[in-house]
Amino acid sequence: NPAGLTIGCIPTRAEARDALISANGTTIATLPTNASVGTSSLRRAAQILSLRPDIKTESLRGNVDTRLRKTLDGQYDAIILAGAGLTRLGLDHHVTEWLSLDVMLPAPGQGALAVQCRADDHSTLSLLAALDDESTRKAVTAERAFLQALGGGCSVPVAAYAVISEQSSVISLTGLVISEDGKKVVKVMGEGVDALQLGNKLAQKAIQ
């Protein structure tokens, strides 16, 4: 965080998965050979290529409405977008296939919101505390720690997703580092109770 600012709360996470949208209803499995899939994310492109190396990933720009129009107009065979953006805009009825976490691991923190405020603004901090979701905060902290321990601005695509056991508060984290062509994949999994330690530990495991 910039000096003087802090994360006042992280509310309950929205949809963390990515979503595929195609004009003719094809899924990842049924897309034709050499199909064009639009995405703005190297992480998404790499994971698609790992699963379907025959697919052609293409750059996708513009706001969500523009991106949707491009695929519905047939400029792409399919596009992949963050599910949370679609649900928040009320556009999730366009989703052809919700991509499972086994197929497409999300970006660290995907679907979560962080509310920043001044670190010395105790009045606002006390108000924001009521909106904070402890499980989401722990999960996002572990995911971001994994990314940061890899170097923060890691030059290869990184994905991470954590869940918290309601019974034991144990954090289960899955991390992924993948080459842009999808051919080299390092996937690590682990559990712990300290989010920062777990993220750091799995990052070291991925580097080895």
C-alpha cells in the first residue's frame, strides 16, 4: 500500500472463476481446431494453450460491453472474461461455460474487492470492519503472498486460489506458474494457518 494508506476491509468474495462466451455455444472441449479465443490475459491464454494447444489466442481489448459485442459479432470463436465482472454488470446470462478451477486457475485476488482508506482514519476503519470477511481476507492474502514471493512482477503467468475450511480455519492454497505457450506448468498445493507463510512456502516450492 502507498504510505499512509491501508486496506480497511476485504468484503466477501464474488465469483472467482473465469467464463467462456461463444456466439454458437461451443465450450473449451468443443471449440474447433484453430479456433480463435480472445483474451487480454497471458494467464488465461497460457492455461487455454496448455489444455488446447491447437487453439489460437488473440488479444482482446475494450470494456466488457465491447468485448462481448466482438464475440457475438463473430470476430472471435470465443472469449474468456473474469466471471465477477460479468455478474456485477448483470451480463452473466451470456456465459456459455463457467471454467472450472481445474481448467482455469484465477489470478490472485480475482473476484475480491479491497477497500482502501487512510491508516490513521480510525472512524472509517471501524465502519469498514463490519464489511470485512475474514475468510476472504485470508484467502486473498495467501494468494497475493504467493505472487509477491515469486517476484511480484513475475514475467511468466501466475495463478493462485485459496479456500478456508470453516471447521478448522486451515487455508488450502493452489498456485500455478506457467509458460506463455502453456507447455511448462508448475502447480503446487499446500495447507497452513498463516496466510503469508503459506503463500511464501508454496512460492519457494514452485521455484525449486
